[in-house]
Amino acid sequence: MRKLDYNVVMETLTAFIRENVEKAEAEGVVIGISGGIDSATVAYLATNVLGKEKVLGLIMPYYETHDVEDAKLVCESLGIEHKVINIRPMVDTFASQLGFQPDNRSLGNVMARTRMILLYAHANQLNRLVLGTSNRSEFLTGYFTKWGDGASDYAPLINLYKTEVWEVAKLLGVPERIIQKKPTAGLWEGQTDEDELGISYRLLDEVLWRLVDLKMPKDKIAEELGISVERVEYVENLVRRSEHKRRLPFGPAF
């Protein structure tokens, strides 16, 4: 993986949040707190930069899992205002009007978009910005819901790979149990990010860095990492298929 100076990384992240909140003349930020490492890292960064009185955390579970307790741990350890909003009634009402029974993926996307509606409702009401929690690993592979968790005003972590977010989280003092837990989007019971992606984050990041940043040939990547070319092509396909998710809608030129 690339070698980053994490002192510079921290300075860049804090300046980014401060400058953009000031530029928007916003009163603070709203963050969806999932109990995972990405949202915890963004919450710690924002609180350090803006002060706890300018950060609101929304905990929006559909399932009652340990993630809620982990999300509360983040908010309480920072002393930020937070709300727990059970999204099950909203999501189930929406799903009941579809005229079909949504599968796990479709229902999960409804959950993600419901959460974003709530984040923006609070942000609009309070004259605040929504801080996103997407990282570069997820952004490049399309592992996010378009107009759901992929929507935000600013996304401080979007150019940091998942393995790099872990390093930032350690420096910020994010609770160890959150750093060590298996990443999950909480879209259905038992769901984990790595199972759904079909590859571990550590290997994914090594491949993405070489494929996207260094533009290395696929056979060289495979040789360097001791994996098959097919494994590299699997990651390449994730990037290619999700291209539409990384840009605003556009049409043909006339």
C-alpha cells in the first residue's frame, strides 16, 4: 500500500472540515452513526474540529443489534448530541406500497435512502451540513447506495482506503472494539461488507491501489500480490460496473 504521512493526513482532514463548514456558513454538521469505523472516524474528526456542540449524530437502526450500542458508545464518548430513530416503521410502510416483496438488496437500499432523508431533514432544519462516511475502497467498487449512504455534502474519508481509515481511527482514539469489529452496512441480519464484496478489505485495497492509482498491468499485480489474474479482474469488474454511481446523471451531447 501507499505510504502516507499520517500527521499530514490529520491536518488535511481537519482543515477540510473546518474550511467547508465555514464556507457554507453552516451551524455545524449531522452524521449518521452506524456503530462502524467509518462513521466513528468522521464523528471524532468533526468533534475535534468543530466542538461537540456543533455535531449531531443520528443512529438509525432497522434491526436491533449490537451496532446500536456501539453507535451510542461513539456519541457518548464524544459527548455529542444524538438521537436514536427506529427506521423500521418508515421502511416497512414504504415497502408495503411497492406492490412486490423487495429482496434483501432492494430493501437495504430503501433503508439507506430513508436514513439519508432523515439526515438531510435534520441538516436543513438546523442549517447544518451532512458529513458522509464513504471511504475510497467503497467508492471505487460501488459499495454504497446511490442517493443513500453515497449522498452527502462533504465526505472527508472518500480519498482514504479502508485500511488507511483504520490507521486514522487509531490516532483519533476511536474505541478499540469498533476498530476491531467486522465491517457491516447493517442492511440485513448477518450481513458483512467483506462477504458481500467477495474479498477482504486488506487485499482489495492492495489491488485497487495498484490498479487505479498506479495503473499497473493486471498480470504484474497478480504476480506482486501472489494471487490469480482472475482475482484482479474481479476487482476491475467491480470498478467498471459501478462507474455510473460515481458521477451525476448525464445524457448525450447535441
